[in-house]
Amino acid sequence: MRFDLQINPGTSIWPIARDAALAAEAAGFKTLWTVDHLAGDVMQAPDMPECFTLLGALAGVTSKIELGPLVVNVGNRHPALLANSVATMQQISRGRFVLGLGAGASPNSPFAAERRAIGLLPPAKIADRHAALVQALDVMNEMWNPNRRAELAAFPMPEPRPQVILGVNSVALARIAGARINGVNIRASHERAGEILAAAQDAHKSSGIEKPFTVSVWEHYDEALLRGDDPRLATWRSWGVDRAILLMFKSVDFAALDRAAKYLL
């Protein structure tokens, strides 16, 4: 099982985020994940740096670790702008970008408050949010196609095409992930995590498309998981999990990152 690190940029502002990326790279974490939010309060922070701006800066100071947002809300950007941002990040990072993607929160969710504040109400129906996600995937496929139409010829092309991982909380989203993209992610403590991840893996097998597929969970940072003696690991493996994303939510524990090297390298 591979281990990634996620930080909360709202509580780990620059240059702490920069130092965290360098420490995670030195410790042997495979990917450093941030978040995509407009306001800090949904992450218990005073404010929140813009997702792709921060990731571009982190790409400039690192050389090996993969970088990505977990997850980009497809409702925050026009799909073509998202495609351009991803392609640009892939160029800046020299192929180290991974796109974590999500369908966005419901209008009644606390996470929707930041969008209501600027008049961007998310679709009320789950089906409409899922449709927006599928549309974003379709637009990226069109804009990144080597045989794209002439009007798109001067738009940035990601080289190589980045892997896309979908954050899910339902069987319906999991099936989209398995059929369309490269991976699925769910909170490890979700009461239906095993069932939902199984749906993604079944859809991946049934898709008939040759593509890499990763099954991941996220959990708050716990050194026992790195040591390998935490019983949760056996449960996750039984679900087919091959990647654990460990979140440092309140602050970055640099001493813990230093200790992590003995388990990861």
C-alpha cells in the first residue's frame, strides 16, 4: 500500500505549505494533496489559497513528489478552464500532477456555504451534480484528444495525460469512476466504504477500457498506519485499497514527517 499526505492549506499557509511539500518529498510520500475551496471557514481556517495557484507554486519547489487537489469541485470552474488549469499544472510539474475530482456538495451541505456566498448555488438534484461531473470529463477528453478539432489546436495539452481520481460517497459516483477514469477515493470511515469501493472496481472491470485504476481511502494522519500495525490496514486491503491518503488537518507536524521516512524509504 502506498501512502500520500494531504494538508489543509488554510491552516498551513505559505511558506508552511512549501516546507510541508519538501518534507513530504524527503520522507517518501508518493503524492502531496491539497484541497479546492473558496473560503477557509469550511476547513476551520481563516481563509483559503486558490487551489491551482498554490499547486503551481509547490510544483516549482519540488522535483519528485506528485501533486494534486483532493478534490476539485467541478462546479467551481467552467470545464474548459479546468482543463486548461490541469494541462498547465502538468506542464509546470513535468508530469507529476494528479487530478482529484468531485461532483460538489448539495445545497444544504455546510460545504455549499462558500458558493452561496458568491451566488453560485450548486444543483439541487444529485443527478444534475453527477451530470456536471460527466460533462467536465467529456470536455477534458475533447480538449486533450490528440485529434481534437482545429479550434482547440492552440489550447494547452497535458503531457502526459494526468491520472484522474474521483472522490465519492455513493455507488452511483463510484460507478462513474470505475467506468471513466483512473481511480476512486472515499473517507475510510464511511459506513458503506467497502460496498462503494467494490462498485467502482466492478465498473472498472466491466468497462473494457485498458487504464490504470487505483483504489484509495483518506484518513486523518496516524503514525500507526505507517508502521503497519494498525488493524484498519487489513480492512482496507480487503476492500482492494492500494493507496492511503493521510490528512494533517489542523497543522503540519514536521517531526512526524521526519519520522515517516523510516517507514516509507
